[in-house]
Amino acid sequence: MLSQFILTAALAAGALASPVEYIGSDWDLEWISKNDSLPKVVIYSTGGTILSASNYSSLDNVKYGSGVGPTPQELIANVSEVLDVAQLAVVKFPAPGGSAGINSTLYLNVTQYANRHLCSEDSDIAGAIMFHGTNTLEETAFGVDLTFNCSKPFIATGAMRPDTYVSPDGRSNFYQAVAAAASPSSRDRGGLIVFNDRITSIFYSTKTNANTPDTFKALEQGNLGAFLAGQPFYFFGPAYPTGRPYFDVSNVTNLTDGLPAIIIVYGHQGFDASLMYAAVANGAKGLVILGPGAAAVSPSALAAAKDLYSQGIPTIAVARPVTGTGVPDPTPASLIYSSYVGADQARIMLQLALNAGYDLDEIRDLFESPLRNAIFGPAVNQLAYYGTTYI
Ligand SMILES: *[C@@H]1O[C@H](CO)[C@@H](O)[C@H](O)[C@H]1NC(C)=O
Ligand SMILES: *[C@@H]1O[C@H](CO)[C@@H](O)[C@H](O)[C@H]1NC(C)=O
Ligand SMILES: *[C@@H]1O[C@H](CO)[C@@H](O)[C@H](O)[C@H]1NC(C)=O
Ligand SMILES: *[C@@H]1O[C@H](CO)[C@@H](O)[C@H](O)[C@H]1NC(C)=O
Ligand SMILES: *[C@@H]1O[C@H](CO)[C@@H](O)[C@H](O)[C@H]1NC(C)=O
Ligand SMILES: *[C@@H]1O[C@H](CO)[C@@H](O)[C@H](O)[C@H]1NC(C)=O
Ligand SMILES: *[C@@H]1O[C@H](CO)[C@@H](O)[C@H](O)[C@H]1NC(C)=O
Ligand SMILES: *[C@@H]1O[C@H](CO)[C@@H](O)[C@H](O)[C@H]1NC(C)=O
């Protein structure tokens, strides 16, 4: 019985000193615990396949969703080993429309809770994990990662197989995510994805397979660690991804309004640049374009990007190949290159930068300066190279 493990139900809402004022009121956590000396890990549940079930068969991993899946509390009961490594509490988030229907409202909401629960001065919570549908996990996770203000682990996980599958990956992912969130070795690394026995950086990870459990990869940057006997082993000491920024979103007062709209367009032979104008006419405050090769764009797309830039609308160019990057021009220009930030992630980073009031030069610096500094050297060299500095 799960209920016999429930020990405490108390983090008084007023007891958490917080640097900013947050929207919402329900900050109390009810801890599920069988040992109150264990680290506390909070579960932010937005749903997804990890909490799904098929009512067809134990081999169904394609048409599930109609069945009734476990609640987070039932999953804890099913994977009771988690209570040997952590005390757990659950916060459920509304995520209407499922993974593919979500917008910035969700990551703004999750990050408010995560900052409040984990980053308050007197917080005694070791880390957080987030359940999320895998289709857009990398987007919500990235939004939280760039707005989360402390060194504790924030770990996204999920599943590719429903809980009813003959060998559900969600249960293993769940255990490993909790073990990683409870471990001090997971601190000071930025947000992490724990999936299929591996740990990767949220900043660099993407879903690489539509169907199989080995889907989240940072193809170029690699795995930060792996799990052995359920415990995380990190290949390197703590380090943050190069150029990972932090954005304070505490001035977003209405979560439903969301952040500025950014549209992603896909460059290809015969690309129609009028789509870029159409996006802006439809309310986009910025664009991301996937350019073939090292983020090459067609002459008509480049002309549109320049024109839109002159109207205050930034276009971020991302390399279309699966790995690699576009390289910024030596002389800063109106097309802005994303460095190693992927298209899904560049959309969110631009959204956050616009919300923070960045102007076009600051947006260019945000995306380009890590690579610009690496390639063209320190500011003093840049001065010699093109007459000014852009860091
Ligand atoms: C509770 O957890 C602590 C810390 O890990 C451990 O030292 C202790 O042995 C545990 N107690 C029980 C009864 O398992
Ligand atoms: C599965 O559940 C859905 C409703 O949730 C129902 O429409 C469907 O007929 C069920 N299928 C089977 C095989 O029971
Ligand atoms: C999982 O938990 C549910 C609800 O607590 C229970 O009905 C079910 O039998 C459990 N399944 C397994 C495989 O432990
Ligand atoms: C944010 O999450 C809380 C906790 O689940 C929920 O009560 C609230 O309705 C959510 N707000 C929005 C705008 O989705
Ligand atoms: C926390 O926020 C401050 C500014 O408000 C920022 O300088 C700092 O880098 C942030 N820390 C983390 C770990 O994001
Ligand atoms: C947030 O904005 C939406 C639509 O813009 C509005 O319907 C809602 O009432 C606002 N919520 C609050 C709490 O002001
Ligand atoms: C985002 O989704 C929420 C539902 O979670 C909806 O209320 C809101 O209007 C959407 N916001 C935007 C900007 O589309
Ligand atoms: C948030 O604050 C920044 C300054 O830190 C400001 O430029 C921006 O306009 C604010 N955004 C909103 C939505 O209030």
C-alpha cells in the first residue's frame, strides 16, 4: 500500500522565501516517502507515453492512448524501488492537446514551479524530474532549462512504449531519472535528459527516432553519462553547455498569453521566400530558417531576411543537416547564425530573448558570440579584423 508511505504533507506556501513573485498559489507538496533521510525529488508530470496504456495488446506501441494509463502515484507504486533512492512529490500540469499541441504556457508554468521549489534560498529539494510526451519534450525542456535559476538537476524523461508494453521503457527511465535527480553528481550541468540508460544535455538533445526507445541523442556532443545498476555514472566532471544563457521570465504575468510567436521555415531547392513575409503578416515576431549545408539560404530568402531585419524582425539561420552548424560572417550581418543551437531550440531561445527586451545586436550576440569568439578570436582580434567588436 502506497498510503502507508505518506509521511509528510507540508511545505507551507509562505515558508519559501523567493526572489521574485510567482503567479499561482498551490505550492504545497505532499511527500511520498519510506525514509525521511532520503533526498527529496519533485515530479512535474505533464503526461505522455510514460503514463499511457494500450487496451489492445502487450505488443501495441503504435495505437495506444485509448487505454487508461497509470497515474504518477501508481507508477511510483509499480516502480517502488524509486522510494529507496528518494522521497517523491507530484505536481500535475495541464497540457491540453498532448505533446504536439503544447505552447510556451507549459514551460513557463513548469519553470515557475521549479524555480520556486528548488531555487528558493531555504529549499530542501535535491532535484526535479519532468514527465513529458516525447514528441516535443526537447522544446518544453529547453524552455525550462534556459529559465531555471539554480545549479540543481532538472531532468526530463518520458517513454516510447506504453506502460502496458511487454517491456515498457518508461519504468526504467523513471527509476533512472529519479536516481539522477537525487544524485549530487548531477548538479552544475544545466538541464538533463535521462532516457534509455543515457544522460544527455537538454541544450544539445533532439529526438532522433519516431518509434524506438533509443531516441534522444546529442549526436555531435555525445552522452554525458550512463546508468549502471540504476545509478548515474558521469564521464566528465560538471560543466555547462557553451553559451547557454539564462532568462528571467518572472515578468511574464499571464501564462496563457504565451511568449512572442516565432515561426520555423524549412529551406530547400525552390524555396518560396514569400512564406517568410506571410509568417510575419500572421504575427511572427521572428523567424528561424533551416538552411541546407552550413545554414546556406537562397538569394531570395537572404533578401527577405535583410528586408525583415531592417523592419526589426530577426531571422536565425540553422544548419539543415542533422549535425554541424552555420558559421557567422566575420562582419556581423542581418542573417543571424544559431551556432550549435538546433531549430526547435532556436525558436524558444529567440522567444525568450524578445521577451527579455533584447535588441537585434543583443540577439546576434546571444546566438553568434560563442562561435564568433572561438573562430575569430578575442575581442581585440575582432577589432583588428573588422573594425569593431561583437561580444
Ligand atoms: C534511510 O536513508 C538513509 C540515507 O540514505 C540511510 O542511511 C538509512 O539506512 C535509511 N534507513 C532505512 C531504515 O533504510
Ligand atoms: C479502448 O478504449 C477506447 C476508449 O478509451 C475504446 O473506444 C476502444 O473500443 C477500446 N478498445 C478495446 C479493444 O477495448
Ligand atoms: C501497477 O499499479 C497499479 C495500480 O496501483 C496496479 O493495479 C497494477 O497491478 C500494477 N502493475 C504492476 C505490473 O505492478
Ligand atoms: C499551471 O500549473 C498549475 C499546477 O498544475 C495549474 O493549476 C495552473 O492551471 C497552470 N496554469 C496554466 C496557465 O496552465
Ligand atoms: C540566476 O539569475 C542571475 C540573474 O538574475 C544570473 O546572473 C545567474 O546566472 C542565474 N543562475 C543560474 C544558475 O541560472
Ligand atoms: C490572461 O490572458 C487571457 C487572454 O489574453 C485572458 O483570457 C485571461 O483572463 C488572462 N488571465 C489573467 C489571470 O489575467
Ligand atoms: C497555449 O495553450 C494554452 C492551453 O494550455 C491556451 O490557453 C493558450 O491560449 C495558448 N497560448 C497561445 C499563445 O496560443
Ligand atoms: C521583461 O523585462 C525586460 C527587462 O528585463 C523588458 O525589456 C521586457 O519588455 C519585459 N517583458 C515583459 C513581457 O514585460
